[in-house]
Amino acid sequence: MSFDWWTFGLQAANVLILLALLRHFLFRPVAGILEQRRQDTAAALAAAAAARQAARDAETRATAEADTLRTQRETLLAQARDEAETLRQDRIAAARAEAARIIADGRAAMDHETRARADQRLHQTADLALAVARRALAAQPAGLPGYATRLADLLAAMPAPQRAALLQGTGLHLVSASPPDAAERAAIHAALAPYVDAPRIETDPGLIAGLDLCSDTGIVRNALDHDIDRIARALHDDQTR
């Protein structure tokens, strides 16, 4: 069997397109979101620190002014003492308001931290998607003959009643990601000869890569999209245990 460089090129182009799509629609947006969240968190923490320093300065000024007022109070009339006390109370109220604002800023900073943890979970999701893609691509056979061999192995592993029901169903056919050439068609028929005699082959570009066997009684999934779903479920189950 000769190696078909055209089919290999198509498969390689499909893989590159998939990687480009993942990079454009998943990795790059996620990286941008993470960087924006990091900048927002840093800005919030800096604002909170500045607010705390301003509160300390305000409280220091209020205390110093209160001491000055107490010194002058001894020589002032009762009205002057009352005015000084009123001023002191006003300053204390302002300091309390500033402290309340600092507490609110601290709570806002905590909210930012919560969002940062959510961003971290999003980053973990991106890592999971990358691991799924890597495993799925590594498990793909070389060309349609390889998928045909794997399909034959899947049929051999099926329980005999289930396999018989599938193969005896009407409309039995193969679904390929790309039209096979004569050599590939011969290799496919040879690999599946123990189970089915020269089934017709339909094309579905949505498979990206693969070779499914279908009838009205069932389907044997043997394509890249199915491998991605299966690996994603397995990795998710491992992380949730």
C-alpha cells in the first residue's frame, strides 16, 4: 500500500486548522481575560492601600488638631469651648466615615480576589481543553486505512448480538471525513471484509478526520470529534474525583 501524500496533507491541514482555531478562539481570549483581571486586581489593591494611608493621615491630622483645640480651650469662653468640641466631633465623624470607606474598599478588593479565583478556574479549563486536543490528536491513525483498521478492531470487540444487529441493519454505510481514492477504498474494504462486503462510503467534512460505520440500527463512532468528547469526559471525571 502506497502512502498518499495528498491525504496526509489534508489531515495535517485539518490538524493545523484545529490548532489555529483553538489558539484564536480559546487560548488568546483566555490569556487576555487573565491579564485584564490581574491588572484590575493590582489597581484595586493599590487604591485600597492609598485609601488606608489617606485615612491614617486624616486621623493623625484630626488628633493633632484636637490636641491644639484642647490647649486653646482653657483660655476661651464657653462658646469657644463648645465650638471647639463641635469641630472635634465633626472631625471624628469624618475619620469614621473614612474608615468605613476603607472597609468598603477592602471588601471590593476581596471581590476582585474572588473573580481572580474564577479566572484561575477558567485557565484550568483551557489547560483541560489543550490536554484533550493533544491526546485526541496523538491517538489518531495514519489516514483512512488506519481508521479502517481501528474500525475493524472496534467491531471485533463488540458483543456478537450487538454487532450482528448493526451489520444487518438497512442503509449500512461508511462516513469518511474526505473522499477516499482507489487505493484507500481497497484498503478500507480489505480491513472490513470479515464483517461487511464493500459498503458504500459517504463524505462528511464535519468529521475533520475519521471513518464511522452507520446503519438504521446503530453507529460505530471512529472519528476525531468522538475521541475528543471521550477524552474530555475522562479527564473531567479524573479532576472531579
